Amino acid sequence: MEYFELASIEHSCIAIVLFIIVLIDTYRTFNRSIFSVRLCTFFILNIIYTSLELLITYLDEVHIANIYLLYFICAALLVTKLAIKTYLFLCTEYVIKSRITRSFKLEFFCLIPSILTSLLVITSPFTKWIFKFHEDTFSRGQFFFIYQTVSLVYVAACIVHAFIRTLRTKNINDNKMYISIIVFLTIPYIISIFDERVWTITVALAVLSFYLIIQHDNLSKDALTKLNSRQYLKYDILKMISVNWKSRLCLLMIDGDYFKKINDNYGHLEGDKSLIRIGEAISYATRNLYNVTSARYGGDEFVVCFYENGENTASHIANQIKEKVVELNLKDDSPYDLTVSIGIAYYDSSIKSVDDFINAADMNLYEHKKGRT
């Protein structure tokens, strides 16, 4: 009674365990957000789908062939599998920061094909349009191609959108994320072309790998400014030093001016808002740079390391950061002035370590502040 090419019981059980582990970890570690809800829903749908596969395998073994039960399970399997690909699309759009995720109207518009196709599946016991049974044998209906096409479009949209972002984005860390999305999405579906039975376990392993990448990215970022944390800064700079680009490698040490006065006079909440503005200014100024790493170094200190490219010199980026900080502060109508001081250092043969590189920029920052007083 083979209605689908189903995964083995062992593969299904392993997949369910992996999905449950990732689901629990997502619920415990991610901040409550729309993205975390999307992720949790995606994992739950995979658990439901794999459980339905197990149920069909059990019914096959005990030779239960109630036609109404078969229609219900088949419809549930098809709808759940389509929902998995739909939520996969939504999660991917959140990861790549698509404008679709900024509007519930756009999201709903993107969900219309999935909703209409699911209705076709649900009504198939009566219409036989998507699937039907002859005695206890499953067969595809005349409009089954609609189901396949919609499913393929959601997956293809994820891959194409991630690929376009990879071509357009110049930030190395973002590119790693986009490439991982492409790999995560393509491998299970390429493998399933040759053997549909391994689709479930392949998806589970791909989801686990991708989730670990997301978690690594999440843990390596400063919770307040959304820049990288100090934890991976030296590792990133060391990698950039090891790559012998023709352009000059430079490092900016950025420090908030009179930050203690802001905290003392206006409270730590305003101090946090000031740090967020500095982080936003850094992200804005470095958005078009190749091979760049930026991080909150500690307190009100930030570090940006990158290769100069054309007009994107160290002094130009430093001025952009300064101007953007002032602009954001005025835009928020803050009751105080917010400015930053920036020290610049260039990598050369006299620098023997990452610490030397950072210290050189820090000394330049100190001289800059000293000359201003």
C-alpha cells in the first residue's frame, strides 16, 4: 500500500528528534519575535509531516485501508508539505531582510497561492482534482501539477532571492548567510530527485546545519547594537590580515564623546539609545564595503576593519560615520549632542599581531582626542 515514497521508520524517528531539539532550543534562546514564531512553526510543521509519514507506514504494516482515513491522511500530508515550503519561504525572507517581511499585506499576498492550493487539496476527496484513490491505490488528479508548481515556486523563490542578495551584498558575513541558505535549500531537493525516501532525513540534517549557522550568527552579535560582539572580532581581523589584498587594510577605533555625561545626566536608557545610533551609523557607512568586519569592542568603543576600495578610504568612512551619528541624533530629537571620535591605523610590516593593530588605532584615537582638548 505505497501511496508515497516514504522515509524509513528509522529516518523518520531521527528527523523528529532533531526537529524537536531545534524547536526547544529556538523557543528557549531566541528573543520573542515574528521570526522566532516563523521558525517554531516551520519546525512544528516538519514534526507533523514526519509523524504522518510514520502513521502511514504503520497503517501499511497492519493493512488498514479505510478509504476515508486514507483521504484524510493524504490531504494532511500534502497540505503540511506545502505549508513547510511556504514557511521556509517566510523564514528565508526574514533572514535576508526582504521588504516582504516589513508588510503583513505583502506577506499575505505571497501566501495566496499556498492558501488556494491547500483548498484544492482539502476538497480533493470530493473533486478528485489533486489526488484520488482507486480502491486503495493513490493516483494524481488532473490538477496535481498546480500543487507541484506552487511548491516549486516557493523553494525557487528562496534560492533565487538568496542568490541575488549574494551578488548584490558586499559584506562577507551576510554573504556567508546567503550562501548557506542556497546550500541548505538545494541539497535536500537535489537528493530527493534521485531518492524521495531520504527527503525527510536530508531536510532534518539541512535544517539542523542551517539553524547552527543562524545561532552562531545570533551569538556573535551584540544584543544592543546588532553589530558583531568582541568575541569573534580578532578572529575576523586575523583572517583579513592573512588575505593579501592589493588594497590597504585599515582599522577604525570609534569612541563616543562625553558618553559618561549622557549616562549621568539622562540615564542609562538614553545611553543605550546613543550606542544604538552609533551602531546604526557604522552599519550605514560600511554597507557597500567589501571584506569588512565591525564590532562593539566594549562600552562605547567600536572597531571597524576593512580594505580600502576606490573612494571608500578610511577617512571617508570615518567622516560618514561621524555625519550619520549626528544625523540620527537630530532625527530622534535627542536632548543632548552626540558625536564620536575616530582613530585610524593601517596594517603594515611593523604590526605583528591583531592586538598591535587595534592598539595602533587606539593610540591614534587618543592623539585625536588629546589634540582636540
